[in-house]
Amino acid sequence: MAAVTYKLIKQCPRTGARLGKLITPHGEIDTPVFMPVGTQASVKGISPEELEALGAKIILSNTYHLFLRPGHELVAEAGGLHKFMNWNGSILTDSGGFQVFSLSDLRKITEEGVAFRSHLDGAKLFLSPEKAMEIENALGADIMMAFDECTPYPSTYDYTKRSLERTTRWAERCLKAHKNTEKQSLFGIVQGGTFADLRKKSAREIVSLDFPGYAIGGLSVGEATQTMYDMLEETVPELPENKARYLMGVGRPDNLVEGVMRGIDMFDCVLPTRIGRNGTALTSRGRVIVRDAKYAHDFSPIDPECNCPACRNHSKAYIRHLLKAGEMYGLRLMTIHNLYYLVHLMGDIRKAIAEDRFPEFREEFYEKLAGNRC
Amino acid sequence: MAAVTYKLIKQCPRTGARLGKLITPHGEIDTPVFMPVGTQASVKGISPEELEALGAKIILSNTYHLFLRPGHELVAEAGGLHKFMNWNGSILTDSGGFQVFSLSDLRKITEEGVAFRSHLDGAKLFLSPEKAMEIENALGADIMMAFDECTPYPSTYDYTKRSLERTTRWAERCLKAHKNTEKQSLFGIVQGGTFADLRKKSAREIVSLDFPGYAIGGLSVGEATQTMYDMLEETVPELPENKARYLMGVGRPDNLVEGVMRGIDMFDCVLPTRIGRNGTALTSRGRVIVRDAKYAHDFSPIDPECNCPACRNHSKAYIRHLLKAGEMYGLRLMTIHNLYYLVHLMGDIRKAIAEDRFPEFREEFYEKLAGNRC
């Protein structure tokens, strides 16, 4: 039995949305779920207690960054990532592939793996399926991701095909190299760019390898939003019902709603934390640019309906002041608010599915936005 | 009756140390006390709940910074500084004098006040006793400080004398300009540089004006530590027993112990928060440079005897990683630890005075340090 299993609880009768449970060595997670990102073993500015208090059950951490600093051996010496950062919930680690491929000038891809230079000190490094598994095993996350190539957008049909085929071969190598199957589960990643038949081909190949969960990678990388939705519609039907489905790198509120509608169970994205630090809050009525001068004298909370610590305790005028003055506490409050919003949006989505009103929930979601950016 | 009063509870029979209570509109504060600094209406990275949880009862905020940004009118519109930042404990505001005088190239002193340029945008501004009181009244802190000249070190005898005499004249103008005596108390500031007779002269002049509390300013500005102690010994006997005594800008642990021994009740300093952010922790065994490579694999807390959130939840290796990786949470943990240490050091000092063993406490304090830097 895999370390991590998925249990389907309920299927929305009118859409692809589904309610489920992800069972991991560090607890059960109701799905669909949004995973906050703690790139360097820390969700920027936020304590593990705060993450727990805002309802997060699983976070993502980045293999590439931890490999470079402090190094996976050090994390292993600490007893793994959970102990190192004192987070008792579940953790998912990516494979480092996405970051390495983003270093476009600094890396070289071969069948063996990817040679690259550290963005920190220029050191020559190499990641391969085997090395990624070694690192992810050392980190000890509940869910590990396979080492894939996140095909860039745009790419030609031919390149995308060759790339996804290599991703399949790498997935096989990952399965062989993964050494801690009792405590960690390895998820496969479907690629295939923006080509429907290649998405299906990749999904079939990856599913044939029988992973305990599947991710859809290479989306939200520059393609039109509708193209992303189209690709989900091509891919999800190829994935088995009894395994979790994870749409990588997606976190815009409408993308979450649409992803859920198309059968996705898990999401992650730096968007809420990154735009929060830039002064933009996510709310049910759309984005609130807290840095805007119009909020200088606004002593009401970011979102009067929100129950997060930022909205319970502080006004837009105060948070704006903190942001303008470069005060850390302002970044912290914005981050908390945005994570709280997304984590609770997923809770509302789950409730709607449970009560057989997900399509109505989706309509209300868009009505509340009323033309605002989400 | 003044808004803020001091009640002497116990005098150490063998030293000048004393136990007291500062009674303010926002609660009672056991003294001797250390006040964390929240320069821009925020103690860097820390929430008001965390400040309360670590035992802080009173914080200091900076008039100069709030005058420039967001502006005292805005804070008044929010209902004052307590409401603006959501801090229900007591607040002390300085007068802006210290910051303005630090802008050595940008300011010009006359009898009327100080013309200076904003360090933010170069705007021409003017602070005077009347303007400082207007701003401090708008901020609404429990304790306001008079607008003084913090005489630079070193200064000649003649300059120091003229400067302290002006500070006395400014103190009189502050008393006249202070408009909210029911809810805010104005403390006078003794200057006099490093000249014993000038310290006495300043203390006598300021005390003759009958403030509800007295600060000793212009120390810890570059003079030798022993000189600071000598000046305290010259000054404190001139101050009335039934009023609080505040040593401005002092926060090194040994300076706190020595200040208490010489009869000081209140202290503030950016030292714990600033050196914390730079990676240095204060502990009962001396400073711990958490950034040091020797702690890379040290999975024990900063101070095993400390019960702060950083020491309860995280290791030196993890905090070091956060600091090296530029993670905000690392700065937050270091700040929390250092404030917790100083606030609890003062608690230990109070306990020792209450139990008639302050001199023994002081000896143990130095023994524990055993030659380490404090």
C-alpha cells in the first residue's frame, strides 16, 4: 500500500468536481485543497502555528532551493523537512525540475538529466531523476514529485512530443530510484504542452506506470486561460478516479474554481503570497490593492467578511502604512490574509460539493466578483 | 492628577534599585521595565498579540517617523496610535528631537526649534516644542517626551551648558503646549552631557518644572560605559523618589542591570531588535551569533533555558538557514527571542528586588556571562 492514498467521497453530479480525502503519514487532507508554498522551508513570514490556525493541512516546499541551501543532507540530519521546520502537517516537494528549467541560460538538458549552475553562487550542479529522488527522499515529504521537463510555452509539436516522452522515461527512472516508499509517495507528472493528443499520450504513458497520484504540469506557464482549461478537459478523463489529481502552479481564485469543476483535487501557487507582499489582497469581491492612495484613510478591514488575523485586527490604512514604510509586519499580514482567503475558498468549494450546489456556488463566485479582477 | 503616576513599592536596601508601578490609562506596568521599540507603529515583524504574549506592557514609538509617515493627523483620525496599530498596552512616544538632531547635515537649530529635511523625500520641515507637543498629542501615547536637544558626544562644556539651558526653556514651552493632560503625561528630559555639574544643573532645572516623570537623555551616545554609569550616579539623586526615571536609548543587558542598580525604572532600545535581525541572539550566557557557520548543524535551540516561541519551536540550524536564505520568518524569530530575553530579564530583576537579593542576582548575572559579550 502506498504511503499516500486518495479516497473519493463524492462526485458532483453535474460537473467534474469531486470531494475526497488525501490520507498521508502526517494526517488526512480534505480535497479539493490549496497548498501554500514554503519554498525555502518557510512560508514567507508565517509561523507553522499560523499556517495551522488558518487551516492549511499541507504545504509545498521546493527541492531545488533546499538542495542548494541548506542542502538535503542537512535537512536529513535534522530528521527531515517536517522536523527541520517544525511543521507537523503534510508536505509535498516538487522535484526541482521546474526551477532548473527556468534557469534557461544556465542549464543543459540531456537524456541523463540537467546540468545547471546555482543561481546563488554559480556552482556547477546536476539533477537527474535519480538525484532528484535522492534529494526528495532526504527531505522526507509525504508526497514527492517525479523529475520531469516542464515543457516551455510556446514549444513546437515535435519538441513537446520528444519532451513528454523523455518525461515518461524519467518517470520510470524515478519510480526505480525512490527508496522510501513506506513513508513517502511519488506522484507522476503529465506533460504534453498545449496539444490535446500529446496531453492524452502523456497521461496514458504516465498512468501506465501506476503512481499513487498524478499531477498535471506545464500549464499556467503563459498559455491562454481557456487553453489551460481545454488541456484539463483532455487530460483529466485519462486519469484514474481513485487517485489524487494535482494541477501544478495554479492559484488564481477563478483558476481554482475552474480546475475543481474539471476534476482537480490539489493546487499550489506562490501567487497569494507573492502578490500579497506586493500589496494586493485577494477577496471575494476581487483584488484590493491595499497600497493604493485611496485606502490611506480607510479604517475598515481589507475584507469585512474575512475572519483572518489581518482583517480581524487591522485596517487597510494601517496595513497600507506598514507596506509603504517597508515594515515586515505588513508583508506578514498580507500573506496571512491571502492564504486564509484561498484556504477558505477551498473549504467553501468542498462544502458546496458536499451539499450538491457546486454549480450554483460557481455562479455566485463570479457574481460577487462582478467584473473585478480575481 | 497626572494621567500617568509612579508608585514606589520597594527600595533595595543595599543598592539604588527599586520596585515600582507605573500607572497609565492603558494599564499598570511593573518597573523596572524594558520597552520594545515600534518605530513606525510596529515592532518590526511582530504582532501586538505576540508582544503581549511575550510580556511587553509598554512600547515606544517614534514621533519623527510617524510625523513623516503616515502623518500624525492620519493617526489621530484613526483614533490615536493605540487604535491605529491595535495595541491595547501603554505607549510612550519620544519627541522626535533625537532623530532630528541625528540628521546632522540636514538640520539647523535655533531658539525657536529645528529646521530639517525629511530623510524620505527631502521636504523642508520644522520641529519645535510646540509642534512636537501637537504631534504627540495627536498620536495620543500615554507618555509623551519633551522636545529636547540630545547633546552630541563629544561636546564642549560651553556647548553642553548652552544646550541644556535651551532644553530647559524648551521643556517649559512643552509644558505650556501640551493639550491633553488628562489622558497623556509629559515627561521631562535631563541633559548635561558628560559633565557632572551640568547633569546636576539640568536635573535641578527640569525637576523644578514638576513633570510627572523624568528621563535621562544624551547617554549611550558614544561615551564610555563607565562615564554613563558615573552620570547616572550624579543625576539620579537629583530626581524625586515618587516619579518614574527613564534612561533613554539603553538596552544592553549589562547596562539594564547597572541602570537598575542606580535607580532607573524604564529603558528602551532598538538594540535587541536590530542585532536580532542581524543574526545575534541575546542569552543569559552571552551573545549567540546564530549566523555563525558553527551552528549550521546545531539542532538545539538558541537558549535551552529560554521559553520563547523561537526557542520552544525551532533550532539554531533552522533559524540560521532562514537568516542565510533571507527569510522573513528568521528575522521574526530572532526579534521575538531578543525581546523575550530582555522583557524576562527585567522580570527576573524585579523578582530579585522583591526578594531582597538584587545584589546577588547581579553577581550571578555576570557569573553566567563568564566573560562572554552581553
